[in-house]
Amino acid sequence: MSNLKRSGLLYMAVLLAGVALVTVLFSTPPKPAEIPLSELMAMSQSNPNGIEKLVEEGEWLAITTTDGRDLKANIGALNYNDLRQLGLNTNIKYEIKAIGIDWGNMLIGFLPLILFGGLIFFMFFRARGVNNQALNFGRSRARLFPPSKPTVTFDDVAGVDEAKQELYEVVEFLKAKEKFQTLGARIPRGVLLIGPPGTGKTLLARAVAGEAGVSFFSISGSEFVEMFVGVGASRVRDLFDQAKRNTPCIVFVDEIDAVGRQRGSGLGGSHDEREQTLNQILTEMDGFDTNTSVIVLAATNRPDILDPALLRPGRFDRRVVLDRPDVNGRVAILKVHIKNKPIDKSADLEVLAKQTAGFSGADLANLVNEAAILAARRGKKAVEMQELEESIDKVMLGPERKSHRMSDEEREVTAYHEAGHALVAHMSPNIEPVRKISIIPRGFAGGYTKTLSEDKDFPTRSYLKDMLAMLLAGRVAEELIFNEMTTGARDDIKRATDVARSMVTNLGMSDVLGPRTFGQKEELIFLGREISEQKDYGDKMADLIDKEVNKIIENARSTAVQILTENKPKLIAIAQRLITEETLEGEALDAFFKEPVASSPVPETGSTPPATPPEPKTKKVESAPVARETPEYIPTPPKTNPGFI
């Protein structure tokens, strides 16, 4: 049972117990029976000893009999003398009681109101005690990390040396601002951290606060806006008021594009509320005193949609770009994440870094964690290179689907498909060495080939042509061996088409069309996704573009056909080894590539002879493994690891 449910049941039990206690203590006794005044007079004359006493209480006369009965009679405005004249026996004991307040009855009457008021007070008290924003709409939700709390420093951030150098000036200003003010320098009021998800923007912001030893306010852009109008602007004012009271400090706004979008982009309440919040942010940043040591850090991966007023000098003066790390940065990040983990001496971080091109810092942290989990599952005392490399495959493609049973025909097609990729990659001069070939299904992939990818910010045309040949080699191997096509190459074909079209329309690598671009494309920055294209060319030029794209793809296919035809015995040998062992990698794979093939190996029963294309089998292969695994290739910058095929 959750703590919330336990608390609710406890409060309900206490409330019921209180109601029961009040009811018992202040319960109203049985009311006496009412008799007419004439009957009282008759009783006093006929049986005066039967009445013990009479008590006058305002308009009522309480009668206590000797046999224990309680009676009452309404006397109105009559008094004792009037009652004597009416015939009341003077020998009966008579008392006059002053009228008072019946606190018990009054408490019982007001009990529901008291309980309701107590409940409301309790709710307000609890809400303020837990800092519930439901009752403090205008209060900022920023979380304060005091300087005394254990912090992150620049030593905990790796792979972004240039960004750390830019932000070190902010640290210097917070530590010794007089050094800058003496020379008339003004430190930037705001620093905008720009980069893809997972590159360490939030971590770097906390490292700045940790290095400077100052308070750190952290809030997300989406936490400013609520359903009530004016709440966002009020929270901005409260946030900056708190910051000014805790100077020197750093205010970090994560995902600022949630409230910093360009104004005028929409109609309606929610958009108007965001604009009011943004206007208040702009006003507060302009209102900083030059002597106030409050610096605003903000992070976003969508700088293209931010309002220009937010980016002008005087607000976010400086922009720091955090891109995906290069091979040296990845080595440094891996060293940070393996500090507190037992790593075997066989682990080669350089090799791992070469296999993880396009990985962000968060991806590398996940890789090391997955490797540690895998080593613990296998009962090992240290994380070895085997677990680290398997974690790369798991992060990129997903877990192995060992329970998935492929038919013998599918396994054979997959083996030749991956062997075609690997052999063309090995024979192409511009492609990196092949690191691993596998026909074990993983994620949505039926098999994969992995190379030691290098960071290529400016890939050459020769490299792209060889890459196209490698992409198409799987389909070519299927046709060469089985004289049949399957659906297993659909992702390879899509990637090849995208690369070829990009070479023609974006990179100016067409000999016929020359160095120009075609179409004005709108893309999501850092995400590499094209969201729209404005066509700025005619139909004749579109036909030429299609012809050039087809020409590039056909040339790449011809290259793959030539390589695989000339090395057909080697292709069959790789495929047969894959069918037997399922995975080839590392030094064993390198040695196998170097082994000479004296003659064509004789395939096992059910396989296709290598010399001539076979007649179709009785059971045709109508589908191959699921399409290849990686998303589309983007030459600059690399989005994912292009080494997976």
C-alpha cells in the first residue's frame, strides 16, 4: 500500500474517532415528558408528597417526582406567586434557576461546521508543508541546490573541452568578478547551451555551479506554464527574486524552447500564456544590475525556433555548442563512466570508441551500464571486452532474439546477405575494417555487419560510392547465389537511395548537374529530419536528377557484382562459416579474411552449388530477415553509427 493511501486511511480513522468521542461526551440526555399546567396543579393538591421539587427555568418548570420521573410544564410568563394563586401547594420545594448557555447543545449544533473548518485548515497546512504548488500558483518550482551539497565539477564532464573552456570564464567571474570589472568587462548575462539530446548540457550546467561553489537553481521550461493565465509570468518573477536573494548563483532553465518559441506563432490561450511568460523572462534578464552575480544558463536542442529577442546581446550573449563527441572525446567519456566499475584489462577503450561513432555521452553511459549488467548476469567479477562489445550491439539494435527460430532457408539467405556486405566492405579501399558479422536476430534486425567506423565530418565521393556498393552487396549476393530477390534488403535500398539523392541534390557530386543544390529544405537542427522542401527546379531538371541518382546506384551495384563475382568462393566460405558459427568477429574474422580459398567449397545438402545458379527449391524463400537496422545516413554530421549494415 502506498504512503498516500496509508495517510488517507489514518486521517479518516482519526476523524471518525473524534466524531465518536464528541458524540459520547456531549450527547443529549432523554428529554422529560411534557404535562399541562392544570395536571401539575392537580398533582400538587392530591399528592404533594409525590413531587420532590420544582425548578423554574425560564418558561419551563422542571418537575422531579419521588419515583424518579422527570416531567416539565410550560408556565410562560408566570412566576411563583402566580402559580400559588392557581393552586400550587406551598409545601413543595420550589427553586428558581438562572437561564444559562447550553454549551453541549451548542457544540453539537456547530460540530459539522467545526469539523469542516478543521479539515480545510488541515488541507492548507499540509499543502504549505509540502510546498504544494496547487495552492501557491505564483511560486516558482525551481529546485535549489545549495553550494554545501555534493556537486558535479568539470572533472566529471568529458568530451566537451571547448565548451568547458567557454564556461570557465563564467566560473572565474563568479569567483572573482572584480578582476573583470576593473577592466570594464561585462560578463555575459546568459549562456545558451545548444546540442543534441544526451550530450551533457544539464551536467555541464551543474558543473559550472560546482566549480564556482555557488547556489544552483534548476527548472524546466515546461514548469512555468499552467492552465491559469498569468501563472507563468508570476513564477518567472518569483524565480528571479529568489535568485537575487541568493547571489551569487546560477539559474538553469532546461528545455527553454518550451517557453522561448518565437512569438506570434499561434493563436489561443496557451500560446498567449507562453508569450506572457517569455515577455517576463526578457524583462527580468534586462533588469539585472551589472553588479548582480546572477547568471542564467539555458539548454535547448531547437535553437532555430527560439525568439530573436531572447538571443540578442544583453540576454543570451554567448552560445556554447555541444556536439556528439569525436573518437578522443568518446575515450574520455568512457574513462569517466568506468571509474567505479571493475573493468578487465582486456577492455580496449580505443577500439570501443571507434565502434561507437555518433554516440552521445548518454549513449556511452548506457553502454557501460548494460555491459556491467551483462557481466553480473554471467557471474563475472569484472566487465570484459566481450560484454562491452555486445552492449554496443544491444544499444544500437536491441537484445538478441534467441527464441526466434528461423527456417534453414532464412538462415542461409541471411548468411549470404551478410557475407556479401562484409566481403565488399573488406575489398573496398575506403571502407573501415569489418569488426563483426552475425546472423543472430537482434531487435528488428535479422542479421548485421559492423565495421570500425571513423568520424567523417567531410566524407569523400569515393567513400560514399564504396558505401553504396557495400549497402547493395547484400541484395547482389542473394541474386548471385539464389537467383532470387527477398525483402531483406529494403532498408539497405532505402539508405542507398537517400545517400545517392543527397550526393546529387545537396552535395554537388554529380558530373552532369555540377556543384549546385536542388530544393530548399527545412530541417530540424541536430535531428537531421527533413520536414519540408520547396521545389525550385523544373520537371526537366527533376528527370535529370532521377537519371543521375539511378546512375550512381547502378554503378555501385555493378561494383558490388564485380567484387562478389570475382570472389565468389570466398563469399561462399564466409556464408558457410556463418551458418555454422552464427557470429564471426575480432581477430578470428581478420584471420579468416586472410585465409586463401583454394577451391570452391562444397555446400551442405540443401545449399546451392556455387558454380551455376540453381533451379528454384521446392520451398521458395519468400521473405528474408527483417530489414537492416540503422536509420538513414546523414553525411554531416553523423547521426548514428554508420558502421552497422
